[in-house]
Amino acid sequence: MNSFKVYFKKEIMESIRSYRYIILAAVFIGYGILDPVLLKMLPAILEKQGDAGIDYSQLFRITQVSALQSFMGNLFQMGILVLVLCLMGVVSEEIKNYTFVLPSTKKLSFGGVVLSKSLHYSLLMVVLIFSALMVNYYYITTLFQDDFVTFQQVMKSGFFISCYFIFIINLLVCISSFFKKGGIVSLVTLGISLSMPFLSQINALRKVLPYYFLQRAGQLSQPLDSSIILPLILLVTYIVLLNIIAILKLNRVELS
């Protein structure tokens, strides 16, 4: 427990010092604002660049649902990229710079180290995702009038997106415990993330992969039901296994 408290405070201080909070908030909340604004301006931009006789507002009919789905798609692409680039050295840099030597001499367990990092950034992602969605919801309901989206639907999508990002955080922490180079960590994590949309097209893997949560996030009209139980159980299992693997790896790593 002492290891967890120490490293949880350390992660907060490190995130403030490295501007991770500002960078991630700017990307997630910034996209929540910019995406609907750009969608609203798109017909006018195309009209200036294209034929004057074409009514682009009819060709590109944007509704509240399509605007929200557009934002969620961009959140998956750009959000994952920025997240991985910001956190790719969350464990590997400490191994590389031998900063784990002092904690090990103080009898701080690596279980607390791993759990503090995973929980800290998971909570950060949940806060940023729901904040970005609420900002985006305000703008899409202000700028677009067709095909209404309810606040409950937005919160449900936020839950699903948060589940996926929590998995990515824990995956990143685990992979980062194996490599000293952040570039390798980012490539492996992004490779796994980008491969899941293709693998999820196989029916047998659809509910097994965490990408299922992103698919459910876009299904605004589908209510929460018992179909989510198995994916949630598997998600918790993946997270537990990833943390165990990371702890075991750090216990074996050469610190000096």
C-alpha cells in the first residue's frame, strides 16, 4: 500500500511537470470542440472550392448522431496516438534511467508501482473522455438539429470508450515493462490497437476483443443489456493479467 501511495503521488507530480495533463486535455477536449465546428463549416468550405451550382449542405447532411459518431471515430484514431506517444516511456524510461533502484532499496513493491501507474492514467482517461463527450454534446446539440442524441446515450458511449482506453493504458504499462525504448513500446501498442478492428470482423473474436467496446459506443440506439456481461468479464481478466505480467517482469528486471 505504501508503494502505491508513493508512486501515485509521483505520477501526479510527473504528469504536471511533463505537461501530460495539458497535452491530453488539449487533444481530447479540443477535438470535442473542433470536430462539430469543422463539420458545420464543411459544406461552406466545399461550396467555395467546388461548383457554385451544387448545394453541398444537401450532399453532406450532418445530424447530431453522425456528428457524435465522427467525433468518436477521431477520438479512437488521434486519441490513441497521442495517448501512446505521451505515455510510451511510463515504465521503460524508469528502467532505462535506473530510477527503480532507490525504490527497490526502500522495499517498495513493484505491485504498487504498476497499479499506481495503471490506476492513475485510467482515471485520467475516464475524466478526459467524459469531459470531451460532454463538451462535444453541447456543440452538436447547438449546431445540428436533426436526429437527436440524448445525454444518456452520450454517457453510455462514454462508458464504452472508457473501457477501451483503460485496456490500452494497462496494455501500454505492461508492454513498457518489457522494453527500454519508448519507440518500440509505442509501435507494439499501436500495432495491437490497430489490428483489433480487423480481427473483430471475425465473428468468433468480436466479443472477445476489447475493440468490441468501441463498436458498442457507436451503437447509440442499442441499450445496455446482458450482452455486455461477457466482454466486461473478459476486460477485467485482461487487465488483471496485464498487471500481473508487468509486475512479474519488473521483479526480474536488472536494475543496476
